[in-house]
Amino acid sequence: MNTPYTKEQFLSLREKMDAITVDEDAITIDEKVDDTWNIGDKFIINADDDSSKKLTVEKIVGNKLLGSDGNKYSKYGVTKFSESVKAVTEDDADEAKFNILNQIIPGVETVIELVDELEKLDREDGASGQMDLMDQITTMRKSLESMLAVVQRSMHIVPPKGGLKY
């Protein structure tokens, strides 16, 4: 028989689950023009857009820019407008995509570990509601396996600079 988790252990597990977030501020991408955004800055959605398509930053919330068109944009998904904006190279864009994909994997692995802990709790002998989450846990595992698989496939589509080493 497994030793039941204490209330403190369960709450600690709950805190770990609640703490899993994507910290957009931790994702760093070298921006080509300037890394500081201010209200009133001009930006374009696609690096090859002409100046007639530029928008103005109306508000900044975390890594999101509220454009003058009323839509929200990730500051990493747009290009700050400057008269001397240089086109982002495909290699630079691929490297940034690859780096973000590479950061997803540890997060998924952490969630897998939490699902393992959840399954242990759900299998506890004598616990009220024993095995009541098995279907959901199975679905979680399948979803996480799919997530890892799609990230790995994506990493082969957008390889880092210099390509993948086989």
C-alpha cells in the first residue's frame, strides 16, 4: 500500500501546478531595431510591409502591444518601424522560432511530472474518489505526447542556424 500524501504535500503539488506559466518576459529574442518599446512607437506587422501599413503603440501590457487598429500584438511578433528598418533574415527568424520551440520542451516535461504525481494521488488506496481521474489522466498523457511530438517535428521544419546535426 502506498503512503498517502499529507495535506501539505498535496498543497505543495497544487502550488507547483499553479506555478506553471509561460513567462513571456523570459523569452528573449534579439530585436533588430531596438529592445525598448514606448507608447507612440511605430511598428509594422510584417518586416517587408511598407510604411503605409505602420501602426502606433497605444498601450503596452507585458509583452503585448495594443496597436492603433485596436488589436493586440506580441512585441516579438512585430518589427519596430524605423526609416532604416532592415528585413529580418530567414536564418534569424528560424533561429528565434527554434529557440522558442526549444524552451517549450522543459515546460511540457514539467507538466508530465505533475501528471505522474496526480496519478499517484489518484491511485491511493482508501482515498475518497480513488481512480476517478484515470480517463482524464490518460487524455492528459496523450495530449502531452502529442505536444512533444509536434514540437519535435516543428524543430525539424525550422532548424537553428547551421542546421540540425544528425
